[in-house]
Amino acid sequence: MRYLMQEMGIWAIYPKANLSRRNFQEAIVPYLLRNKTISFPNQVWSIDITYIKLRRSHMYLTAITDWYSRKIVGWNLSDTLGVQPVLETELIYVNEFTAPRQLQQAICGYVEDYNCLRPHEALDYATPDEVMTQVPVLPDRQP
């Protein structure tokens, strides 16, 4: 089968191994948040992409998280890895989902619980929604 596929110039499409291995030809980007104090919501966001295996295919979950409140401010589920807006949860990995719609419903419920119901120790046991809605006191700017 492999020989025939090579002869026809076709190949299977699936996630390749070692996706995190560094390409030494690319420039190293400096870490811009070093020594930066994150002191209010929407100051810094991060993005994460997770590969989720389904019974006969896979999906990519992309999540955007606010660093200050730890709130998941946006997420997207896609069958392709493109330029679009991940989170790692026990819910996603312990269940076997058969369809993207079933996976999407589970993620939607998880994000709602994570943002609204789940207190975080790092947030003094407040939820991300509670922290996000607090009015921050901005530091005085002196000329």
C-alpha cells in the first residue's frame, strides 16, 4: 500500500510527530513579558492549541485566556489547524467523543463551569468571572 501511495504521489494526512521540536533556522523571539507585572484584566492574553482525538478523526481546540483573571475569553473548535483562535481538561481526555457536535457541547459546558463556578486558589478562591468584573485600580501616572 505504501509503495502504491508513493507511486501516485498521495499520502495520509495526520498530525506528525515532534511538532514541538525547535527549527534552528528560525529566529529566537525575546520573551516580552519578563519582569512585567500583570495587574488588571485584559492586559495580557495567552493562546493555547490542543489536539483532541475523536473515534475516527481529530479536532483542534484553541482557547484564549486572560492572565490576570484566568478567564477563558474565547475558544474555537476546528477540524483544521489554521490561523484562528486550547485548554487541557480532564473532561476532554477521559471521555471518548464520537462527533464534533458532542465535543463542542462538552467544551461549552466546561468553559461555562470554569469561568463562572470554579474558584481558583491563585485568585483567592474567586472565579475568573468575579475577578474579570472587578474594577481595577490603575496606578497613578506621574509626569
